[in-house]
Amino acid sequence: MKSARSDEFVDIVLADVLEVYGYDFTGYSRASLKRRIVRLYEMDKFVSFAEYRYRIRTDSNYFKRFLEEITINVTEMFRDPDFYRDLRTEILPKLGTYPFIRIWVAGCSTGEEAYSVAIILKELNLLHKSLIYATDINSAVLETASKAIISLNKLKLYTENYIDAGGTADFSDYYTASYSLGKLKDELKSKIIFSTHNLVTDNSFNEFQLILCRNVLIYFDRPLQNQVFELFDGSLEKFGYLALGTKETLDFSLVSNNYERTGAGKIWRKIQ
């Protein structure tokens, strides 16, 4: 796969994926996509671009692999602890006045963020009246998320994050350990609905008081970011909250006038 032709090849592959599977990646960061598409081509030792393209188009199982490789699935429990501390102290207590709390974790990957939110809700005595919708474009990572399994080699980091995020219990209370894996408690999972959702092509499916979409939009170009912000705007109740990643901002979007910055990190409140 010659680098001089990679742009053309990437365009063709993305057109195929849109035509055959309905996934539209054309608004994603091109440089990042190209790296991952070329990497998979080389890793799986295809002898020609035509063979690679044919496999993606005709083999749905291989397409799942393609999807896993080109979507970013880097996550951890209580990632950016300061954010979760703000969520615990500033945002969720305000939502506690609602009779029922609906939360959308968009681009949830393998579910660590959704489980982190569930733990905070439990510690605030709000989990019983909450429901977390955790969605991702990638069905394979959702399958992993639904198993509620964490690797024990990550537990030290997760425990440190939990403590830094203001955890009020012992993190070990939330899982049972067996060999090299930890299983998160069923009570947490019972309040999370995992389902596929494509931020690019799918519509709003509920009305939420809190939407978290952290470290997803950095991979989208500006027009696609605006499209997703409009989707979130249509999915968020008035006075609801939108939380983004550390390098993301709502400030220059087409819906920014509907929001005000809260004093809590990258969290905006919908005011109209």
C-alpha cells in the first residue's frame, strides 16, 4: 500500500463502508483514520489493496475487526479524577432533586466511564432512581462492556483514580476478584443499558439531564462536531448538563448560545 496513494485508498474504503454498512467516517480526522486503515492493511498482510477492499465489503466478520481497529477505544475508570470529583460535588447533587435521572454516556467504549458514573450515583444514594444509557458505534466493545469485567492489572490505577475522584468507600467493595479478572457488582450493571448508536447518522432517542461525551469529538472535524452538538442539544433537557473531554469545547459550536459554562471543568449547562 503505497503512501502516495493512501489518501485515494482511504477515500475508497470509507465510501465502501458507507455504502455497504451505513457507517459514515468521512467527517473523522483524516490523518488518524489513514494511519489506522494502513496499519490494519499491513498487520493482516494483504497483498493488494483490491483484496483488502473486497474483504471489507464482503466479509461482515472482518468488517467487525476493521471497525474495532479504526475506532479509538482508550478508556479507564475515573479517568481525569478532577472531572469525576466535580461530577460528584457540583453536578449530580443538583440532579438529585429530579424524580428520575437519565444519563447518556456517548462513545462509551468498553464501559469504564458508565460504571464510574454508576459508582458515584450509588455513593450519592441516587443510583436507585437513575438510568445510564451507554452507547457506542462498535458492537464488539459493547459486548465487552456488558460483561462488567475489569483486568486486575488495572486495579491499582483504577483504585488511585477512584480515591482522587473523592470516592467515599473502598473501591474493592465494587467488584469480586477471581484469578486475573475482577467482576463489577451486578447492582451497577443493572442500571446501565448498553446499545449501539452512531453519533454521525442516528437520531436522538431520549431526553436526558446529563450527557457525557468525553474524548470522542477530538477525532471529528468541525462540521461533524457541530452536527453531533446539535444532536446533543436536541437530546438534553433545559437546565441539563453536557460534559466533554479535556481537549474539547462547546464554545465555538453552532449551539453555544444555548449553554453557559459551569464552574466545574469541561461541563456546560443548557440554559435555553
